[in-house]
Amino acid sequence: MKYLTIGIVLSITGVLLSLGFWELSKAYLVTGAIGLFFLAFSVLMSGSIVGTHRVRAGLEAPDSPDERQKRNRTSIGSVFIGLPNIITAFLLYFFLN
């Protein structure tokens, strides 16, 4: 729940910053960029993007259960931070354009 709150605060902050520097019509770019950043961070932390050379060479060592749990918690947390930003960006885009 705290990650969702952080995402909502970042979304509101992104809209207010875009109002301060640009106009409201650019607010979806700011909130969308914040959301995409956290979603990309989530994908990287989950380990789903692994280079083919590492898979072929067998360099992927199995993680300990604690390390895997920490990585999954970080990945899910960043999704919950990015989700309100993406939703806000979609709503702003459809209502303003």
C-alpha cells in the first residue's frame, strides 16, 4: 500500500511540475515517463531480461530464497509505483487530446 501511495504522490507531483514548467497538455508526457521508468526498473529487477550469451554460457547462478524474495518484492513495489503514473498519463492523454 505504501508503494501505491508513493506512486500517487509522484503522479500528482509530475502533473504539478508540468503545470509549472509547461502547460497542462504536456502533463501526460511527464507522468508517462515516470511510469515507464518504474516499469522498466521492475522488468530489470525481475531478471526477465537476460542476454542470450549469459543463458547459453550457463552464467545464471540460482539465487538464494532470500535474494529471490527481495528481488520479487522490489519488482512488485516498482510496478505499484509506476501503475498510478501510467493510469494518470492515459487519462490525461485521452481527456486533453
